[in-house]
Amino acid sequence: MLSQAARATKMPLKKELKLVHIFSIATGAMISSGIFILPGRAFSFTGPSVFISYIFAGILAATGMLSQAELVSAMPKAGGTYFYVARSMGPAIGTVDGILTWFSLSLKSTLALIGMGAFVNLLVSIDIRFVALIFCVIFLGINLLGVKEAARIQVGLVALLLSLMVLFIFRGIPYIRFTRFEPFVTQGTVGILSTTGFVFISFGGLLKVAALAEEVKEPGKTIPLGMILSLFVVTMLYTLIVFITVGVLDAALLSSSLTPLSDAASAVMGLWGKLLLSVAAIIAFITTANAGIMAASRYPLALSRDALLPEFINRINERFHTPHIALLITGIFMITSLFLNLNVLVKAASTVMILTYLFACLSVVILRESRLQNYRPSFRAPLYPYLQIVGILGFGALIYGMGRESLFVSMLLVVGGLFIYWFYGRIRANREFALLYLLRRITAKELVSRTLESELRDIIRERDDIVKDRFDRLIERSPIIDLEGVLSSEELFRLIAGTMAEATVVSSEGLYNLLQARERESSTAITPFLAIPHIIIEGEKRFSICLVRSREGIQFGPETPAVRAVFVLIGTQDERNFHLRALSAIAQIVHDPAFESRWMSATSREGLRDIILLGKRKRS
């Protein structure tokens, strides 16, 4: 019997999130200080063209988002960026990324709570840190009760937030004065580009949903669609709102304002407008903090699962199915952060957020070029590799522009992550990663043992809700023959008979004669690529399958093209019904347009087995 602690570490997270939840989490995570506070300062850098910087930042965010969407659709596991960085670049870099991203998301949530407290202070005179502390505890409690409960609250808050922002847009358009857009660019192209880096953090929350991937229904479709919809909606809202704000406020007021949207709403709708947009700002900070706590807590959980942090951290609450230890650690860190000087730390957190986007682009390149057979994302980022190259260069430039102070703090955090890996994780975790497969391609040396391929296979099964049936169980233990050189069908049947004799309890010679007799009736080569020899043997309740690949082909007849794939089915008469189901399963698998290329490019027998196990078909 497993102890209660052991059961808690093995419990899965519940799949409860749908598209509306993913959209709301991503949208709520993005809309906060980036639109309610930053436009004033951004305007002072580049003038009325500031809305162009928001468009450029959205386009740059799309390069990282599309790469993230591909990675999450391939590996929808808790921990988001940590998980696929570890699987692409190794546990050392994964540890650094996981700890840094947890640090960044937690601090960003803390900043959102403080920002919310500042707006509350505009309405009611109360200490902003006390307000932030109260709401941190409330959100922590909600998240402990269940991700679905936290997500439902997020949906309602985001719906209200978007309604208020749309109201501002429609009420503000008639008040725009285009004379306020002159001169349009005050600092030239350089000003627009540098401001793009400044406001880019407005899109940082988009990636929070990746950390919750394991708790999403149909993650391969839901997460990419939710991320794309969220980025499009938020980019449009940012652009329109900033454009209207520039058009209704005088330049002197806007450049010095710390509450530019509230001031613009006041100019358009009077006191009620200012109150409504202040309420919207409070809601925005609430949604950002809520999404941040949800996402940040999944990073220590994922690190603990991989033995890079102590095991007790990955315990799942048996009643609520939430990672309560990871949530409590995150909550304690956020509460502590409320009483620190956050200026330098938040700059470092912004640098880490940009680094996360860069790692996403780099991970896609490594995973694709490693040619991992079981790397099968449901969504593929377009324009590969140009999209990733633009992203890597763009994010690198943004990081460089963040300044020495934030870079120094970020490097200290990197060193801290490496310290944890070297003195704790390295001793306990030994994991394959895609970079080894890429090096194998370059050096032609055997550096891997396929454990990563096996892990990816299991992830695909979980992602696609594949439940093993009898055909799968047979394939898992079926013999596999991988041949070099051209063979005749007679030579192939000799090999098969020798291989299958023990499993079928029929002599090698007897099997050979049955296979030959079946072939004389009619050729079992049913396509130029595929043959399915199938015979009936004496006895009861016996059925076996043998898989054969021939790289140069097997000749089943003088006028028949050389066959590369052979599925041999051997069973007793009473298994006739299953025999037909097995033939149907094979037909569905080989019908996949990618089957032939995957079959010929598999690098091992186990790779051939995985092609069949992960083949698309109806399971009984």
C-alpha cells in the first residue's frame, strides 16, 4: 500500500480547462500595467507614434508565441517553458529556466498586486501593501480550492474588463483630435524600436498558460488557439486604446501621467469615466495576479517531478487536485516580495520573461533539427526557421537594451539556478534531451538510449487520450525484423518462420510452408510499399504479429515493386474476428500520408514500434 505522501506525489492534475479559460487566463495575464500605466512613459520616448511600438511588440511576441504554441502542443505538461527547455537543452539549462521563470512570474504577480493596491488607493485611502497582501491570500486560497474555480473567476473578470475597455474605445473615438499626432515621430525610427522593447513586457503574460497545459482538455488544439486569439485581441485593444489616448490627451499631460487611461477616460466621460477605468485597472491587476499564481506554482511542481527540487513539492492535494505545496511556496515568496524594493528585481524579471521567449524559439529549432521521431506537435509554427531566427535576434536585442543593472541581477539568478542543479539536481536527475540527438546527427556517434523518445510517446498518449487496446499490447511485445539489402519473399519467410516459431508453438518449417502456401494463393503485397502475409494455425487463443522493415526492399514477385513494410499476422481460427480488427487497425495506420516517410526514417526497432503504437486509428 502506498503511503498518503506517496499517493499525493503520484496523483495527476485534473484536466478541467477549456478554450474560454485559456483565452481568459492569457488575456487577463497580459492586460495590466502594460496598458494602464506604461503608455504615458512610452509616449515620452517616441511621441504620438507610440501605438506603432505596441504593434511591433505584438508582432515580435507572435514569434515567441507561435514557437511556444508548437512546443506546448507537443508536450502539454505542467511547468510550461521549463519542461520543453529541459527536454531540448538538458536539465541544467532547464533548472535555470524553471527557477528564473518561477521567480519572474511570481514577481510580476506581486507587482500586479501592488499596482492594484495603488488604484484602490485612488478610490479609498488605505495602505497599498496591505491591500496587496489581502488579495494575495485570497487568490492563493482560490487556487488551492481548484484550478477550475480560479479559471471561472478569471473568465468573469476578463469579460468585465474587456467590456469596460471596449466601452472606452467606442466613447473615445469621437473625441480624437488628429492635430495631437503632430509631429508623429519625435525620436525617429530608433525611438520607435527602443520603445518597442520598453512596452514588450505588456505581452509577457501570454506565456503563462503554457505552465497549465497538463490541466487543459484537448491541449494540442485548445492552447495554440487560445494563445493566438488572446494575442490578436490584446494587440488590437492595446493599439486602439493607445491611439485614442494619444488623440484625446494633451502631450504634456500624457507624457507625465502614471494613470493615462483613467485620465483619457476622464477627458471623454468625465468623473464616471475615470472611476470606470480605475475599476478596470483594478480588475486587470487582479486577473494578472490570479493568472500569475496559477502559472508560477507549476514550475516548482515540474522541477520536483524531475528530481531537480525536493520530492515533497510535487504533492497533489487529494481533495482538490491542486499542487498545494508548490502554491504555498509561491504564495510565501510573493508575500515576502511585497516588503522588498522591487525596482531592480522587476527589471530582472522582465529580462527573464524576454529570455523565456528566446528559449522557446531556440527549443523549436533544436527539437526539429534533432529529428526526434516522437516529437509530434499538433500545431506547427509557420515560416520555420525564419520566424525563430527573427525571434532569437529580436529578443536578444531587447535583452541587451534592458541595461547593465537588470542583466547583472539576471546573471546572479542564472548562477543561483546552476548552483541548485549542480549541488542537488545533478546528483538525482539524469535525463536525455534533444540536443544529444542533434549531436548524434552531426557526429554519427551513439549518444542516446531513446528514453526521451519513450517519454514523448507517453506524452502523446496522454495528450490524445489514447487508451491501449489488445492490438497495442500485441505490438508492444511483437518481434521486429529490420533488414538491409534486397531479399526475396522466400528468404523473408524463412526469417519470419524462425523468429515466430516459439511464440506460435509451430515449427519453423511448418510456418514457412504455411506462409509459402498463402503467397501462392495470391500475393500479399497489397501496395508497392506494403505487404501483409496472414495465416491460420492450429490450436486455440493464439495470435501474434511480426513487424518487418526492409530498407532496400523485398521482392514478392518479378513484376512487383520491392516492398519496404511487412506486417505478418499469425492466429488460430477462433481469433478470426480479432484478425479482421488487426487488419483494419493496420489499414488505418498506413493510410496516414506520413507513414511511409516515418517508417523509412526510423532509426531503431523501437522507433518502428512507436510508429504503430502512435498511429491514428479507432481503438476498441
